[in-house]
Amino acid sequence: MASAIKDFSRLCVHTQTTRPWDLKSCVENYSRAGIPGITIWRNVLENQNLKEAKKLLDDHGMTVVSLCRGGFFPSADPGKREEAIRDNLRAIEQAAAIGAPLIVLVCGADGRQSLERSREQIAEGITRILPAARDAGIRLAIEPLHPMYAGDRSAVNTMKQANDLAGLINSEWVGVAVDVYHVWWDDTLKTEIERCGREKHLFAFHICDWNVPTTDFLNDRGLMGEGCINIPEIRSWVEEAGFRGFHEVEIFSTRFWATDQKEYLKKIKQAYLKKS
Ligand code: ZN
């Protein structure tokens, strides 16, 4: 049984959740709304002076929870794999510059090769960037993605695969991000979350809801409580596994992006208290 959420002290919002806003608008509005945590998507850092971005975050007392996203390691084309390594090294520099202690990895997949081959390349890719991450003091979180993305976005589709991969790499700098949207359906979820905690690599917890029916498999994620995911139950498993970090609201929604983002932020806070 999950304990109720009493306040906003562990609430984090992903900049992509309020996609119409630039970094400055996200920071100012989250801060004004009493939301202490922010996960920054790299698109809002484009053409930004990172020192100024860091100052903006510091001036508003925001805690940067993570940078989204690195990954996309596999490709049948070796040149593309090298490009991915360079891009991930850039992400590590960006994370260090803005004070993000964690990078979320959307690991990638290439439909021209087997999932096993893609997973091997993911392990190789993470191993390649690990020294730079460790030197910068940045942790890496493997986020398993729903199997509907196995053809192009991630060959890591279950908590078991993510735990296995983290175990294979076996570094205190590499762990797993649990996103309820991707893993809620898995009948081994509770035991794999327990294992993740036991192996001390449960690094992040993302929340939103699965709309029924879902009209778009990328940009129709629901607000907590709108869909069929038992978020409080999954949160209780994550907390029992020892996780004490932020609850990160990550919602891609064409429907909500079309609305007033300040009103939407109020809805997020209400849903967080009552339905998470
Ligand atoms: Zn996520």
C-alpha cells in the first residue's frame, strides 16, 4: 500500500512535458508553481549559453534531476555508431555544465539488425562513454522502452533487460530509469524493481499515464489518473526498493501542448497529489 503524497518536495517536471515553453519559461513557471525539480531535454539547450542556463537554474533554486537524453547507440552503419558516441560525449559535457547529475539513455535500435545485435552495440556504446561520465561525475540511467518502440527507439524493452544490461556493465555509474508508461504491463515488474533496488542501480522514476484507447503511440500520454496505470502501486514498489529521488512527470501530449501551459501545470500538481 502506497503512502499518500503530501507535498511537492519530490516533484520534478520534464521540460518536454511543457514543450511550448523554452528553458527560461520552464524554469520561471516551475519555480513560481513551487516545483523544485527539473529534467532538461537537450532541445531547450540548443543555441543556449550553458553558463547562463546554469545561472538561471541556480537563481531560481531549481534542482536539475537529469538531462534527457543520450543513447541511440545501435546502427548497422559503423559511422553512425561513432557519431552516437560523439553525441553522447557532448551530452556528458552539457550535463556537467548545467549541473545535471544523471543522463537518461534511450538506448536505440536499428530495424536492419536483430535486437540481440542492437543490445550488444548498446552495451559497447555505454562502455565507451563510461570513463567520460565517471570523470565528469555523471551517472547514466538505462530506460527500458515499451516494446512498441523495439524497431527504432530501443532494443531494451523490459526491466529485466535493463537490469541485465546494468549488471553486465557492472559500474556504480550505470543504472536504470523506471518509467511507468513503458513497463506498467509487465507481470515481472515488481520483482524486477526489487532486484533493481537490491543491485543498487535504481536511479530514476518517471510518471504519466496510459490512455485507453491510446490514439498516438508517441504523443498521447495521459496525465496521472487519466489512464490505466496503477501509479501509486508502482511508486510503492520503487520506494520499497529504496528509491528516495524525485518523481518526474514526463508527459508527451499533443492534446495538453495545445492548452494554456500554466493551467496545465496546475493540473499536473493536482494529479500528482491525488493520483500518483
Ligand atoms: Zn521516461
